Amino acid sequence: MLPTSCVLLFPLFIIKIKKTTGITIDLTLSVVQKMYKFSRAALCMGSMSFTVLALLDIFEMEKLQMGQHLLLLLGSNRERLDEMPSKTPSMFKSMIS
């Protein structure tokens, strides 16, 4: 059997443990919620930044490819044809101008 002084102090001890546990749980939940909100915002910003940068890169690559296709379509003889106007047939001049 427990002494009477221990029996009287036991409910006070339980109350303090309940309060401390409640405060700890509230703080933990608050921190977890803040971390969750921050991680969502950071993930959203990171993915949007990556998407914008990736799209810019893709558009630049397409622009370069279009320039290369244009050079291929015009042909590598364009510079030579422009330099030698007397030897260039008029039919070709109208096609490249």
C-alpha cells in the first residue's frame, strides 16, 4: 500500500503530465503545419521556376534549329551567289531574294 502523502500527490502529478503533454502536442502540430505549408510553397515556386527556365531553353533551342533549317533551305551558295552577280542567272536571283 502506498503512503497517504503519495496518494494525495499522485493526481497533481497526473495533471501536470497532461498539461505538459498537451502543450508539447500543440507545439509539435503547429511546427508540423508550418513546415508543411512552407514545403508546399517552396515546391510550387521551385517547380514553376524550373518550368519557366526549361521552357526558355526549349524555345531557344527551337529558335536555333529554325535558323539552321533556314540556312539549309537557302543553301550554302547564297553568299557566293550574292558576291558574283554577273554569273548568277536572274532566275536564281529572284528565288533567293
